[in-house]
Amino acid sequence: MSKSLQAFLQARLDGVRTDRRWRRLRTLDGPQQPEQVIDGQPVVAFCSNDYLGLAADPAVVAAAREALDRYGVGAGAAHLINGHTRAHVELEQALARFTGRERALLFSTGYMANLALVQTLAGRHDTVFEDRWNHASLIDAVRLAGARSQRYRHADPGHLRERLEQAPDRGHRLIVTDGVFSMDGDIAPLPELAALAREFDAWLMVDDAHGLSVLGATGGGSCQHHGLGADDVPILMGTLGKGFGTAGAFVAGSEALIEALIQTARPYIYTTAMPAALAAATLASVRIAEAAEDRRAHLQGLLQRLGAGLDRLGLQHPPPVTPIQPVHIGDTRRASAVAERLLAAGFLVPAIRPPTVPEGQARLRITLSAAHTEAQVDALLRALEQALEQVSP
Ligand code: PMP
């Protein structure tokens, strides 16, 4: 390697280390499920986004296997060339039905779906109103689209109204929000955002990566949770690598929205289609998710149990409605030490530290899955109590 390249990379890495932002890869052996072996250590994991326990579900795995036999592995080309199989078509139709939208379009990742959506809907002359705590892919999407960005305070419709009132009267306005916030686990105030969108002739786009399949009677996500439909949220994005247990993403909306993405969105046009086997596996998981009242009820029961236990320990956490339950610890060093003690006791719970969250707001990010048992949640609470006793504030 050239000396200048080596020096450049070393300086970047030193910077990351000095900023205490170093991240470490762990190696998982075996499927994504609560009891797993990671870096050679058996643990019960409380950090995955497989909220319904579908990632290793036998019906989902069987659908993938069958489709592998029929279609092979690689899609071989982009959707618009010849990578768009019958399996993709069937999944898109199922997702449109699932979300109650006219049409749906698949993407290989949620990151790309967000890039595609924002660049299709907003350009240099337009303004995008973003919740301050939106997911990184949304923030990057606005930057790449070159649109004017107006951030409003987290989940604060009053502040959004101010921003809308102050915005220059040129171009159009797009309001973008997570449905369920990925680090905090709270649900966006969608009815208020939809009302503001109507009043100011803005377009509302919701990234419901963490809400779809989990919230609402049939898993319709944060929109269904709030009783909102396509008229309120015309632009809906969902990921498949979380509650649906597979990988990839989709956009759901009107016929015109989907056709505009197909015709103009570079992250759609210039990339290889997801493997057909993945689409087939996801079709199986969408069918399970639609009728998964039992899994959702079990998950809600676990959340109530966890919430009550955290209350007993005097720990701050959001209302136990979504499976993302960040537990406030405060001090960064203490949060890391508690996470290490939990790992030593066999529980994988990540500590979220600055700069991901502000100084003094370090937390443990617990996520629950319908695949967890009550006994596992109770054991986690006991281990947490002990770890907090051992690590002084
Ligand atoms: N949006 C949100 C809210 C997310 O949490 C994530 C994944 N962490 C994404 C988008 C990106 O989705 P994907 O992992 O499919 O790229």
C-alpha cells in the first residue's frame, strides 16, 4: 500500500479511537434467534430487530429453499433488465395488500429505498422537514438529493409548524419521519404530522422500518396504530430485515409514486435485484406476519413484563409499546460497564453511547422479540439488577 494511503487511513482510525467511536464486529455462529453463540460465547441476545421471530422460522426457510431450486441464487441483473422474477411480482402485490396501498416496489435495502424516495420527491428548489432523530439513511437521503433541509425538534409538531410557516414559498415541501424511532423506541405523532401536511400542502413520508408487522391489529405498523391510511400517509417505506425477518425493503403508495420511482430513481435503476429466493421467503413471512396476532400478543406481554421489571429497578424507559426499549443509564462509563457485566452473565445488550446519543444520556438498548420467553426476560432483569449493584453510579 502507498505510504500516503496508509498514513491517511491511520489518521482516520486514530480519530475514531480518540472520539471513542470505535466499533467492533462480532461473529455469530448459527441463526438469528434469542439463544445464540457469538464470538464463541453462548448468550441470550436482546439486540436483534427480528421482532416477530421470523428470521429462522421453518416456513420462511422452506420457502427460500424451494425458490432456490426454482430460481437459483443470483438475480443476475437489475429489475429493469431481466432480474424481476415472478417471486418479486408476487411479493410486491402482497406488500401492497398488506399496507393497503395501490402498489409496492422492492429495494435491496432500506437505505437505498430512502435514497430513491427522497431524490425522486425533492430537489434543489424544495424543502424537506426532518425530525431531528430520523434514521441516518433519511438524513443522507436529504443531503444527496440536494434539497433544503429543515430539522424540527424530535416528535414536536409545534416546532414543525413553526418551520413550515417560516419556509420560503418556493418548490414543494416534504415531511419525513421514522414511524418508530430506532434508538428511542417511541412512535411518531403521525396524526398531527398528517394534519400539518394537509394544512401546508406538504407531502408526508414515513419510514416504518420498526413499526410494520409489529404494531397494529394486522401488523400495519405505526399508521395502523394511529388509525391512518393512504390519504394521511401517501408515501410509506418499510424494511424487510426487521419484523419480517428477511432482508431488503419496499416503498408502498400510489400507482404514480411507484411508477415515478421505477422511471427515475437511480438507486432502483442501477442496482441488481434482490435474489428471488429472498422475495419468496419474504412472501412467506408477510403471510405469517399478517395473521400473527399470537406473536404480537406474546411480544406485548413480554414488553409489559419488562416494563414492570424496569420500573421496579427504578430505571427510565419509554412506554413498553414498541419492542425497542432503551434503558436510561446516563453516565457513559457506567453504561459500558453494565453492558460488559451483562455479557459476562450471558446477555447481549448493547450500550448506546455518545456521539450516537448526547453526553450524559448513555443507555442500554434492549430489543425484544416474540421468540423470547418470559423466563428469558426475567433472567435478564435479574442480571441487570446485579450488574447495576456491582457498577456504582
Ligand atoms: N430506516 C430505519 C428507521 C432503520 O432503522 C434502518 C435500519 N437500521 C433503515 C432504514 C435501513 O434499512 P436497511 O437495513 O434495510 O438498509
